[in-house]
Amino acid sequence: MMQVSHNELVVLTGKAFTGLRRSCGEADMIANMVADLEMVGLNGVEHFVKALDFLQQERDCPVDVDATSEAQLTANLHGCSILCHLPTVLDFTLEKLIGRNNITLDIQQCHNRWLAFGELVKLAAKGLSVKATWYNGHAPRHVVYVLNKGCVNPELFVSARPAKQPSCLHSLRIEISTQPIPLPSAAEFDHHISSQTLAETQVQAWQEGITVDETHWQRIKQAAGAILVESSDTSRRGAGESEPSL
């Protein structure tokens, strides 16, 4: 294990994404999504390393958002990570919320849903209440975030078993409301991680640095190396290969 700062994590993660040379997704936003999750102790680095193994092979084009009803939108990512698309899809959803009390966004066939954390916190900071729900094929099988407006961190509920049989294991449902959202019954879940617990972990990370697995860090450095190599090649072509003057 090793210690890194928030800034080191953001810079290296941003370079790693830039090194993939994708059209969709903004490196600075994605770097902060990773850091936001890691700072509260929810393994943002590990989730990003898992995403790196697939991002380069994924479709690299914008996604369509369809209106299922006046209060419900659906986006199909066709097996892609939310990292590259969530900020844009949420911006579109907020436009549709204007004049309404609530709206639901169903993101289908998506991956890396834990990394939605930072973007959901931003919504709560804007005075909106947010509930995110998804199911996994492995533990924890059922995850629920609830952030009521003005909250800095969510109330997080996880369970090794869903209360009901999920219709899809690769979707993310995000409910956005101008009104407070009730918390689910803790009895339906195995664990409840409070907003206060996440906040305490966050404070500790700011004060003491972030502890990351050295193997994960090296994997991110490897991905970031792609942009460093590209920059070096460009520099040589631009300045280092001219004929010497006599």
C-alpha cells in the first residue's frame, strides 16, 4: 500500500483517461469522479482500474436518451462505462426536470455504477434530492444511495441479497426530485453506511492522504504513460529532427 494526495490522484487519473484517446468523456470530470469516490473510502481507484480494462474496447460515441414518459427518461449505454457519459446524460435530464417536481433516469446496460457518486453529490449541492439504485450479479447485489438536497454525502444501503428479483443486473436508476426522498427501510439491507461515516473518512483522507494499492497505482501510471509517449514523439518531430546548420 502507498499514500498519495488528492491532487496526485486527480492528475494521474486524468492523464490515464487522456491516454485512451477517446472522443466521449472529459478527463478532468472523470478524474474527479474517481477521486470523489476514493476520498470517502468507497474504492474509487479500484473501480477505475477495473474500468481501464474495458474502456479502450468500448463504443466511443454519444448515447441517445429517450423519453419513456413525461417523467421518465431511458438511456442505453450498450455495455459501456458510465464514466464517459453520465455527466452529459444528467445535464440533459436536468433540462427535462424544469417545471416538474421529479424525474427518473434509467441508464441501461452500463458498468462502473459506483463511480456515479461524485456526479450525484453535485445534484444534491444544487438543491435537488437524489436516489440511485442498482443491482449486481455479485455481492453487494443491491445498492441504494439517497442524497437529500443540501447533503454533502449520501446515506448508503447495501445488501448481499435483493429484496426482490431485479429485472436487469446492468442498469442504474436515478430519481431526481425537488422534494425530500424518504430513506429505505434499513431492515431490507445488510449494511447502512451513514453520511457521517463517509464524511469522517473524507476528512481523514484530506488530512492524511489517500491509501491506495501500489499495484492499482502502477496500472494507472501505465495507462497514463500512453500520453507521455505520444507527447515525446510529438516533441521529437517538432523540435529535435531538423538538419544541423553548418
